[in-house]
Amino acid sequence: MISNPMPIWTRTKTSRINNPVSPGSEMFKASLKLPADLSDEMIALIGQAIGQDRLAHTALRAGNKHTGPWVLDWFFDKEPERKTLQAELSIALALQALDIPVKNTDWSIEPVPETNWLEESYRAFPPFTVGPFFIHGAHYDAAVPDGLMGLQIDAATAFGSGEHGTTKGCLQAMLDLKGKGVCPWNILDMGTGSGILAIAAWKLWKAPVLAVDNDPESIAVTQRHMQSNAVSGQSGGLSTLVNEGFEGQSVTEKGLYELIIANILAGPLKDMAKDLIQTLDDNGYVILSGMLNEQAPDVQKTYESLGLKCRKQYDLGEWSTLVLQKP
């Protein structure tokens, strides 16, 4: 999947994670901090290698900052043994040729209080707005406020619930283009993740949208979100595609695009620049995000060197979104 730059991995074997814990049942959480300089890929491999009987595991950076240390959590339905976790970690680190001094005492193991996870989801993902978009999860059962456009996006194994600065930047950029009278007839969302930006684009313009991701799970989640948002999958609606970027003819066979959205990462954005621009119609717009503030000038330079003009930059926290146009 090429999407949200602040990844959280979750692997769930049972629906207990998604439902209220029954009386008398018990869960345990094992936690560990690892250095900030470890790559996403290394953290993913370590997370998956530990706790073969886990219910789920997550990995994120402390304070939701890209410079923060990694915080890894594993959930179990019985108390795990530190020596077992430590042994699995040692093997995982050795396989990655990593020399990180972690001791048994560095592990935190504690019971998880009996929790109504539905209520927790209300607190963790309350409705919020970006311009006229009223973004909420399936747990929100009240009416969408008058004058706002409902956008139901649920936390899932694909990234993108709308809260991240990169997603908000893309939504605001689309709204501003709409406000300027831009009316794209063909739209591409490259690296769609949860499908939130593709669905928002369809709701704004009611024009054909192609949502592409290299992860089949992302496309499955996008299709579920299409159903929950009553987005048409027929001609003129939103179509989906599992594809590795712009490889092959599947993306370009629908013709050129007047708007391309790519909320990915700085590196892939630069790598795909030539292919993306070749797929963009004259006078078409590109919305790029997934980059840190300090990475934005380099991404902008790459696209401007290929003939695009930067029209606007949005900075939300430490994340930037660029809007460029093909003259």
C-alpha cells in the first residue's frame, strides 16, 4: 500500500478486538520502545515476528511525530512470558542484522481493563469537519448536520481516516480548486488507501474517479467505503484498480486526467513524477501530499523541473500538501 506516511500495523485473529470484552474475560498488552531511526519496514518485520498467538499488534511513533521513538504493542488473551518475547525479539533483530540492546526488563506487560471497544471508538474517532465535509465512522448514528456533506470512513487495515494532516491538506486543496471553478472531467487517486480522497472527489464533482493502490486490502476497504457512502461504481462513478503505480496500461487506458491526487510519501512521489505528468492533461492539476515540511521543496523542484507550476502549498503541522498545474 502506498498511502498514509504515519503507518500503524494491525493484525487481528479474532473479533474480540472489535467488540466489548465479555465479563470475566481478560486481555494483556506487551509494550516495547525501539529507536526512532529504525525504518518502517524493519518495524513491520519485528512486529510480525513476535507473539505468534497474539490477537493483534500495532506500531506507531511516540507523540505521532516522525522523529519520535517507535512504540510497539502486542495484545494477547493470556499473559505472555517475557523470556519468550525477548527470545523472539532477539531472533527478529538478528535476522535484520540489528544490534539493539533490549533487556527483559524493557518490556512492559499489563492487563487490559475490560473495555467496551465501541465506546472507545467513539472517543478515538469522533466526527469532525474539513470545510463542508462531515467525516465520521460507522458508530456515528445521528444525522449529518444541515449544510454539510457526510463522509463515512472507518478505521481499518488501510490507512486514511481523514484526521492526518496530509489527508486534511488534500481535502482542503480539492475544496479550494472547486471554489475556483475547476471542474475536472476525469480524476485519478493514486495510492488511495482507504479511498477517502477518491470518494471526496466524487462527491465534490460527480465525475469519473479511478482509485488505484498496490495493496488489494486497500481496494477492498475502498469498495466497502463506496457502499457506505452510496458512491456509484457504474460508468461515471468511482472505479478501483489494484496496480503498482503507473505500470502497464490499466491506468492510462482511461485517458488523460484533469486532476491527479497522490497522498503517498516523498520518495515515491519523486519516483513516479514523469509517469504522473505524462498521464496529466494540459492545464490539469496535481495534488501531492505525504511529505514532511522539509521534504516539500525537493518534491516541488522535481515536478517543476518537468514543467509543472506550483500554485499553492498547505502546511498542516509537520506535513505539507502541494498543488501544481500543467501549463
